[in-house]
Amino acid sequence: MFPDHGHRRIAVASPDDIATARRIAAERADGVLAADEAARLDRLVTAVAGYALDRPDGTVLIARMRSGAGIECLAYDRDPATVGLAGPSKAEDAPDGVGGVLEAVREQADRFHIHATAGVGLALIARVLRPGADDAPPAGALAQTGAVMVERHGGEAARGGPFIDHWFVSCADARGADGPCGIALMVDGDAEAADRSPAPPTSTDRPATEMTPEVVRHIEAVVAATVPGLPAPVVVNAIRRDLKGRPELGLSQDRSLTQIGRSAVAVLRFDAEAVDYTALGTLAGAVVRRQEITALGARWAMIGFNPQAPASVHLRWGAGEHVVLFTGGCARLPALFIHRDLHGVEPTLAALVLLRDGAVSDDDHTVLVIRNRAHCAAETPPDRHGPIGTA
């Protein structure tokens, strides 16, 4: 089962692919957008897919926004002829044959950003929102987040199971003398765990439990219910303990718990000044500053295997700095963040650029970017359509 906030990826190589993108957009808009907004989304997706059709490796990604505010359309290409755009430039200043198409997308979008990397390609984000909805973080929000989540090529047929990479971010307001804080969860799931379990079931064991969407949703519920400020290792242990106590999930015995398999989990606690991070398995990440990267460490383990207490790292971060987290199949994303100069780029667009340039194997991929917005309450709100990024 593909989650609503997962991006359906369409490689646009023919007019038939444009029709596919329009169909997927209409499915995602059902129950979210009214007729007028849905029609505007159709025009937007048609323009974006038409642009992608004319570019090398042109790709469109479509998802419902996790906030429920609307529908998000992303696109990227790998066109070596791409030139950089000046900081405050407008879409019509783009190279010949591109500016007009991008201006058509901008006219239909409630939110629009592009990022061009000279000699590499262009990436864009365009959103159509429900009337009265807003996708911008509140003025005093501690963090701004963006994520791109895609399944491997061929979808469930190629993967052999449900799409079970997952992400979740929540922020809490200040309580008493304590400042605001937040928590982020990432899961790198394994749908074929039973075949590789370190403890094969016997005839008296329950059926093997895989990292299914039900289990993933339950993990998110455990994380969301934890007390603000609870250390990340405690949250990870709460996940393990709670799953073990759910007999309907088939995890009531320790040996059955191992049958979740190679699924990995990362929990990030953050406030305005520091992050507290714990990860088990194949997840990676870093605090990214203007010209410095500090890796977030992990211990080899899985949710259902290796009973040792999870390792944790505590790092300082400040306003304007970022945390980049990503699942298996990607590499060098923190270094790419600096190299592509993504510090001022809208976080979802930054995640898209990292996915395009940092995916090294065909897999389910999730890239999460969290920007520290502490002490930014007085900053000028962004333009409705946003700036054009450069690299």
C-alpha cells in the first residue's frame, strides 16, 4: 500500500506518460481539492510533464501533502546544457524554450520554486492548495521540514512487498520555562524480512511479522505519543517494547520480534540549540552547516534484533542550519547539500535535488531535510511563489 504522502514517480518519455501523470494527479486530488483547484492542478501537471518530456531524464513526482493542505508536484531533469540563473531572476529569464513553460507552471501554482545547477539540471516544486490552506510554517515555528519519498522503479512488483519507508516530524510549543522542541522519525523498512530472519520460526511460532504499513503506522503513533524532551534512545526502546507487547502483531515473543527483519529506525529529538539522535541500521544523516558537516552516528542493529541499548549522539545546531536524514540507496547527501548550495532553498526542493544527484542504487528512497528556524519569527515571510534558487 503506497502512502498518500509518498511521491509517485513518472519518467516522462512519451505523451502517454503525460497522461499517466495527469491521472495520478487526479487520483491524489480526489477528496482534497475542489473542482476548480483540481482543474488548475491538471493544467499545472500537464505543463510540468510537457516540460519534462523535452529534457534528458525528465521526471515528475506527485503526492498529497502530508499536512493535507493540497497536492505537490515535483520535477527534475539531468540536462547538461542547463545554465545557472541569477539570484532574483524570474522564470522568463531561463534559457530559451524553458522560461515560457515555467511561467505557465508558476501561473497555476500556489507555491513555486526552482533550482538550477549549471551543467547538471533543473529541479522545481509546484503546489496547488485547498482554499484557505497554507503550506508555510507558522511565524514562530522551530523548524521547517521537507521530504521526498519514492518507491523503487517497478513499484511493488519489483520490491516484492508493500512500500514501507516512512517519515514523520512533529513540533511542540514551549511549555513553562522550556523552549519549543520537535521529534522526527524515519523508517527504512524491509518487506521480505521473514526469509532472512536470524531466528527462523518453528511450527509453534506465530507467522513471521514483516515491517508492514500497519507496523509502521504503529511506530509513528508510539513516537507521536512520547513526552516532549524524552531522549531519543528512550523513544527507540519504547518502540521495541511496545511492538513486543502487541500480540495481534505477532511480536509477543522475543524470537518473533526478530522477524521484523532488517528494518531500520532513526529518531531525532531537537530544540533550538541541539539535536539528540539515535539510529539503528541503514539510516544515515548529518548536521549541515554553511561549510561543515557533522555526521549523526548509528549502531548496527534492527528494530527487532540486537538487544543492546541504541547509541546516541548529541550535537549543537543553530538557526539556519540543517539536518539531512536519508534511507539506504543514497550517498554523500550532506556533502551534496553544501556543493549544490542548498542552504537557502525550500527544504522539499532541497530534498529533491539531493535525491536526483545522490541516489546510487534503485531502492525505496526517503530524503528528509529539517531547517532550524529558531529566532526567525521576525523574518520577512517568503514570496507566495518563492525565489528561484541557483547553484
